[in-house]
Amino acid sequence: MGVFRKRTIGALAAILGLVVCLALLTSCQGDALDAQEACPEPILRAVSLGPNITETIFALGQGHCLVGVSDFDNFPSEARALPRVGGYVNPNLERLLALRPDLILLHGKHEKVDTFCRDKGIRVVHVAMESLSSVFSAITQLGEVFQCPQRAARLCRNIGEDLGALRKKVSVYQRPRVFVCLWRSSAGLSGLGTAGKGSYVGELLEAAGGGSIFEDVAVPYPEVSKESLIKRKPEIILELRPGEEVSHEQKRALISDWQVLRTVPAVQSGRIHILTDDFLLVPGPRMGLAVRAIAQALHPEMDGDE
């Protein structure tokens, strides 16, 4: 849980684990539905413990099956009206049981929830959505669970075509060196968190036509120092604050914080961007939008080429 400890259960919890759980999910990568998880009967009452899982279920046209979601599920708007059962880290099992679910869907393995559901005879499906490729696998998996494989195939095809078009569009531009700030201290630039090798954020950045200056670091989400930024000389700084309401004045203040690194090329050129879209760190159906938002920050000339 050290990945997003600065803003984990706040703004970044809205992306559930999107990076909170991304590190946890690596142990579950490649998992398929086992016999316990198969759901041959129609799903009448399902509970999702992940914003990206909930979003995918709605994208598959199966939102009517949901009777409960995690505390951080806000998309689509219909999800906001559903009962809340806590988060991935602190699920409210009593509230969950009161919803009389037939099925629980959650990220990776969760010993507490798994044991609870086994004791209560509730079916469980474990979903891994921690990378671009695993999102497609998860959509296919959920299409099987909710008995809508054709919709799942169509959704995967649409997302794949969108990403392919974006990759082609940015391929004509020079690939800048980028520092992605995922968290930092509330005042100043200490405790900087970023994207390393094998991270979902790193994949988004690559698809958007950029490269993380820490892509050689084996830890997916390392904490780095100001000195390392000075040494690695990023050409662009992206500070991601998904789901946060940041006024124009607040953005100016956030950008001003970076002026202490006046020798860094990104600061010298003023190429510092504060991105607040709620989908930025949610591996799911809207990841094409995340790539597009990042690409537009990296390559502002792209809009003129539309």
C-alpha cells in the first residue's frame, strides 16, 4: 500500500487502486476464471468492488445487474445512485451481505472478502486490470460472466481501434522525455511519486507518444527526489490529479511550486501540465480518453492535425 500513500484513499482512491491495487494485482496477472468463478446462471444481484470493473459492466450494458459498488465508483452517473459497500482496502462486509448478492467482483485476490464469500456461499470473480492488455482480457472475462460475449468483443474492438488511431497519430512527433508526478507532499516537491518500468501509467505515456524519464526503474511506482529530476532533465512535467477540482488559481500555484527546479528543461520552457480528468488512472473502457488527454498535453500541435 506504499504506492499511493500520499493521496491513496483520497483523490487517487477514486482510481482505485488503479494504482493502489495495480501493484497488488501483479501477483494475479494472467489469472483466468476457475470453476468457482464460472457463472452459468443469469446474474441477478452483483456487487463490484472496483470503479473500473463497475465502468466496464455498464459499458457492457449490464449495469442493471449491479446492486452495490465501492465507495469510489462515480462513473457512469448511474453508478452514483447505487449503495456503497466500502473500498477495496476496507470493505463493509455487513453492508455487503445486506444487499443479498449472487456475485462479488473484485480486483485480484482479497483474502478477507474471499473467505467471507466462501463462508456465505457467494460466488466471486477476480478481475485483473493493471495494464493495457489485461483490460482487454478483463472485458472478455466479464463478457463471459455476464453472458454478453459479443458486446465484449465489440467493446474490445472499439477500444483497440481508438488506441491504434492515437498511436498512429502521435508516431509522427518527436518522443519527449516526461516526468509524471502521481503524488507529492501537500506543500513543496518532496516525496515525489512517479511511473517506472512495467506500470500502467508508463504504458499510457508510451501510447501517447512520450517516455517516462524513470522507465528504467524496475519498481512500477517509485518515489523519487528533486535531485533525480535535475539529473534526468525532463522536457515535460505532467502532474496527474484525477478527479480533483482544481481552480485556475490553484493550477497556477501548483505550477509555481515547480519553479524551484529552474534548471530543468520543462520548467525553463513552461511545459508543466496539471491534468485532472477522472479517467486518467482508471484501466478500463475509457483508457483511450486517458491516452488522448496525455497526448494532447505532450503534442499540442496534434489538435491542429485533426
